[in-house]
Amino acid sequence: MSKLPDASRKLSGEFELIARLSAGIRLSRRTILGPGDDCAIVSRPRGQTLFTIDSMVENVHFDLRWGSAQALGARALTVNLSDIAAMGGRPTACVVNLAVREGIATRTLERIYAGLRDAAREASTDIVGGNITRARELSITIAMLGEVGRAAMRRDTARPGDEIFVTGTLGDAALGWRILARKLKPRGNAKKDRAARKYLVGRFLRPQARLYPGQRLAALRPAPAAIDVSDGFMQDLGHILERSGVGAEIDASRIPVSPAYRALMGDNLVHALTGGEDYELIFCARPGLRESELSRRLRVGVRRIGTIVRGRRVNLIGDSAPNIAGWDQLRSRG
Ligand SMILES: [Mg+2]
């Protein structure tokens, strides 16, 4: 065995590690064979199969000093769950790749995995396989399977006349990130400010995927066009408009923001319109749905914020429509 190249010997340690990280995973009956073989075996899903992948990379999407490794693991899973939610699906199984750099303690990896396990259990999703590789940066990549009934929600089905809705509030995660990155200066009332900051940081570090609302929406006929807010409201709405070949009129005064957002930003909506990682849903439905009825059925606040129109433009109306010129710089985090 001494003739084996160094890399191969290192790998055996990684096999042990992945076995240890996978040890606490509980699997549903859908999974026929979980971690430990060349492939997992999962039962054939019902309806149509959804399949998605996402990565979170150190110094791009997270900084280990910002929060617990456990929250980071949960957030990595949420990013994928949110894509399943945006299609109206139920997540069923996922595989995880951890790329690990020098200097990362095994304890940190165990905590990341603990967060992944908890979030997966909460979403009734099986972690059916894992892999560990050496790399220059720490990153977590997850590929996820889901199932959806007859009609998934897509980006390419918005039609002129559709009403545009959004769940929850926008811009919280962007402000949370700015607080952690020390890009937002404290204002006036220190005590009130502290509570608002705590809330916003929590929205960034521990986002929730809108799985239940997505599933309820997908049951509407016709199923709405939908997307999750990962890159920012304007950009993500833009994906629906582009894929559907339509434009939109957005009433800026109806953009939903949290009391914490308002405490820090007042009427400035720039982060609500352009900030990413809220993992709320934007959906476009045939007219006639009422906000209050939707909120009740989806079990989350729903706000009607505009209308799909002919053409390709986004027209932002309302008193609080911000200056559009600064958006591109604000959008990039570099
Ligand atoms: Mg998405």
C-alpha cells in the first residue's frame, strides 16, 4: 500500500469522514439505499420530477465569521429548497458535495452537516449521498430532486393582464448581509436599531424556503408563473418577463417591506427592489385573486404589487419609485 500516491491515501480519510457525517442521517421509505454505495437508490417519484443544483462558496456567498456553521448548512439546503418551492414542488432527495480547504476543522464540517440534516428533516427531504473534495475554498454544493403534480410553476407562462404578487417582505436579507459586512452605519435610536438589525441578520442567515405556499399556488388552474427571489426582485421578475416575452407595471408604493427594513431605510426601497436572497416567491396569476384570501390559503403575507403588460419594459410607478440609475452598482456585491 505504501506505493499508493499521496492523494489516494488522503482519500481514505475522506471516506471515513463522509461516513461519519452521514451517520446521523435518517431516511424515509422513499429511499431504498442511502449513503455508502456508489449510488443511492430512490423510488420513482410521483408525477413530474424536478432536478436542481446550487452552490454556496466561501467569500462569495458566506463568511464563516458571520454566523454558526450549523446555520450555514441549513442555508445551503434552503437555497435548493427554494428552487423546488418556486416550481410548486415537494423536495424528496438530495446529494451534497463539500469542497474543503486547509484549516477547516472537522468540527466545523460536522456542524455544517448537522444544519443540513435538521433542515432536510424539516423539509421531509432525504440526504441520500455525499462527497468530500479538497479545494482552495470551502463550498457546499447540493443537487436536489423533487416531485410535482400535473403542472409545475414556470417562468414562461405569464400573460398580459396577469396580476403580480409577492410573498413576505423584500430586502431584509440584503440589509442583513450589509450589516454583517459592515456596510450599513447605525442610525438614531440605538435600542430600536439593535432589534431591527438582529431581525434583518436573522433573515439573511436563516432564510426559509416557501415550500407550502409554492405547493398551494401550483394547485391553482392555470398554475401561476413563478420564481423565487434569489438575485433580487427586479432581476428575478426580469427572468419571468424575459422568458414570457412580456413587460410589467410595478407600483413601488406596494412593495412589501418589514418594520425592521423601514426602521433602517425609511422610504428608500432600493434594497427591497434589488437585494437578493430573501427566498420569497414572485408569482403572476390570472386576475381575480384577493390578497387576503391568498394570504390565508398560503399561510404567508401576500401583496399584489403590479400587472403584467404587453411589451418588454418594466414601468415603476408610485411615489416611492427610487432612482433607477444606481441599481446596477447596488446589485453587485463585489
Ligand atoms: Mg431560483
